[in-house]
Amino acid sequence: MNAELILDARNATGESPVWSVAEQALYWVDIPAKRLHRWHLVDNHSQSWEAPQMLACIARSSDGNWIGGMQSGVFALSPQADGSLSTELLSSVPHAQSDMRFNDGRCDRQGRFWAGTMHLDMAAGRVVGAMYRYNAGQKEPLTPQLTGLIVPNGLAFSPDGLTMYLSDSHPSVQKIWAFDYDIDTATPYNRRLFVDMTAHLGRPDGAAVDADGCYWICGNDAGLIHRFTPQGTLDRSLAVPVKKPAMCAFGGPNLDTLFVTSIRPGGDLSDQPLAGGVFALNPGVKGLAEPVFKADC
């Protein structure tokens, strides 16, 4: 199960990969570079668009464009021919402190957009992160749904949408939780420990759920992507040739390819020259099409 490099992207922080079934293309972001990227499977062509703020997480929208979490709120996004990313603020975010941004995010199975916030200085370990939910047509500022987080990450939903997964990547936490999820009210409840990642290699980063309901999460700092069963048992681990895989997503014509974005840290990279690249793995299972944000609800 060797990892194939599909693009030597050299992303500072490659995150939020989303497979477009209609385009047969992979989209993702480079957060500090403020860029949205696309790689097209058929012709191996890639291109990117520049956003006005750090863009951390994206989801396809039912209106044909995108929705995303940036520094000041949730925005509607539209790639332009000149390489820019047109943005429209949908709802602002009342950050607990200055110097914060969104981090991991995606839609639930019903098409509502969820995303978490963090302080830009991760090393400071400030417990000011929160999870927010944006519903179509919402005009008022976002309201925190879950608080007490440092680096919210690993957001994913079970195939039936009744379980929500969430992690905290900070070295002092390294936990993954499962919640029961009320699909009518979009409310997570009954939080419990799913996996204590201090017992495994790598900090918990971005995640995906496969068609069997198993949870895949990037083991940041360990160069691994772990698969956990719905009971929280480690099933397998796949390696990538970089230390910091950031997030994974299922894609390809049959949704049986696991795409992985990564981080390119500063310093000597002689032992991982492909850091910041985008990789493809054969995980041996199929995934699910990523939910689309329902803009017309």
C-alpha cells in the first residue's frame, strides 16, 4: 500500500481535501498561503485561487460554488478566472480572543456546515477554541456549540449521521471523542472518549469515515493514517513519506482512493523532501461522497 505522490504541492499547511464527484477532481486549501487548490484526475492538471484571508476548511455548496471557514467567519466562495477567490460573508464569528481563525470543518449528512476555531499560536495552548454550526440563510453571528477546545480537529460523521466525531490535536490533549448526534436539531450530545491518541503514534489531525463506518485519522508527526472501528479499536495504519499528514478524504472514480494532504514545516527537510505534498493511498475499502452544503434550505 505504497503512497503515491500526486502533486508536490509544498503546501505550508495542506488541509480540507474534498473530492468533487462531478469534476473527478480533488480540492483542498493551504491555510497560511490563503489558497484554494484543485487537482484534476483525468489530465493531472492543477490550479489554485487566492483568498483574502486564511482559508481553513471548505465544503461544496448546492448552488455549485463553495462554503468555507476563514479568519473572520463563514463565507460563500466562488473561484474566478483571474485566479482570485470571490468571497461573500455569510456569518461572522465572535472569536474569544484576537488572532484566531477557523481550522477543521465539513458538513453533516444533512448539509449543515460545522467548523472549529483555534488561536494562531498553537504552542500557547490557549483553551479558546470552539465549534460552530452554520445553517443556510443564517444572518446573525455564529453561536458556539461546543467550547473548551484548543485545536479542534478530526470532525467527521458516521454513515447514518447519528454519530459525530471530534478531536483536539494539541499535544496536551490528543483525544478523539464521539457524540450522539440529533439529526433533526443538529445537536451533539452524550460526549464520550472514542480514542486516546496518546496510546498510538501521532497526534490526531484531520479525518474521514469510510462506507463501513470506520474512522480514519491522520497521525500528525508520525507519518501515519490510522483506521479505527466504530468501537474505537485500531484496525490498520498506512504510512506516507512525510511526518505531518494533515487530513484525508476518499475520492477517485470508485471512492476507493484515500487522498492525504500534508504540512511542510520549516527547517531541514532532507529526510522528508515531499513534505507539503498531496498523496494517494489504496486503503482497501470505499468511502462516501462528501456531503454538500444545502444552500437553499
